[in-house]
Amino acid sequence: MVKLTFCLRRLPDMSLADFQRYWLENHSPLVRERAPVLGIKRYVQVHRLDSPANDALRSSRDAAEP
């Protein structure tokens, strides 16, 4: 089994809602359609949630804005 994990950043001019909607409504169907040919057994998307914990982690790590 091979597991691939990708961390993606949205374009600065794209809202979080639009970014997540694209991945759920456009990208997921493409993967589902091609899964048999590519041998994909499972496809999971994990989207970030806005929470105070995220802000605390980001500031403690001196990370860029989301």
C-alpha cells in the first residue's frame, strides 16, 4: 500500500469556502471517476477548521497566515 498526503495552500484571492467547495465538488468527482484505473482504494479529504487552537499553534510556530 502506498499512502500519499498533500498539504495544499489556497490562492490568496480565493476564499476558504470557495477553496473547500472546489475540492469537494470538483476534485472529488474526478478522483472517484478515475479511481478504478488508478487503483485508488480510498480517497479522504481533511479540511482545516477555523478555531482558536489553530491561531495559537500558528503564532507559537511563527507560521504564515492560513
